[in-house]
Amino acid sequence: MVEVASLVILAGFLLRMGRRAPLADIGLVAAAAWVAEVSCIRLYGFYQYDAPWLVFVDVMPLLVALIWPFVILSAREVCRSFGLTSGLGVFVVVLYDASLVEPLAVAARLWSWNEPGVFGVP
């Protein structure tokens, strides 16, 4: 079910973003997300993805790699709407988003941390 909902959200993102998010940007961010997450999981073992995901590419759900472009490119659009063009602004928006999403995703058992802290998130 989580994958179907993710696909619907991603389709809406693609329709809404149109030409502002070229497929090359989406592909590059998805590939970078996959490399970053798989290397972090394999090198450090701090977290893992759990049961609700059905399609994995190595240790990472395929849709998580496809969700990262939505997160990063929409953060870029938020920054642009405020006249901010630096990567630092995008970082701050993504960090804020993660602070909200992480506890909810852990509670929903989409992934789990091996070094949990408050709300199961380090």
C-alpha cells in the first residue's frame, strides 16, 4: 500500500513540476540517493528498511530512491519562491522535512534505526 501511495504522489509531483524538474535532474538525484543510502546502510549499518516495501534494489526500496528527487527538487522550488538560490537553503528545507518525516516513518515501520533516540530516531 505504501508503494501505491508513493507512486500516486510521485505522479502528482511530475505533473505539477512539469519542465521545472527535467527528467535528467530527477534521474541524477535518484541515482545519487541510491548510492548514498546503500553505501550508508552497508558501511555503517545504522538503519534498515522494513516490511511494507516490496521492491528493493539491493538493501534500499526502489521507491525511496524515486522519492528523494521529490524531496530535494521540491525543496529547491520552495527556496526559489523565496528568492534563495544557494544549496544551503535546500539543505535547511530538507533537514526540516526530515525532522518531521523521520519519527512518523519510524512509527509506521517503514524503516528503523539501530541507534534509536527520541521517537526512535537518532
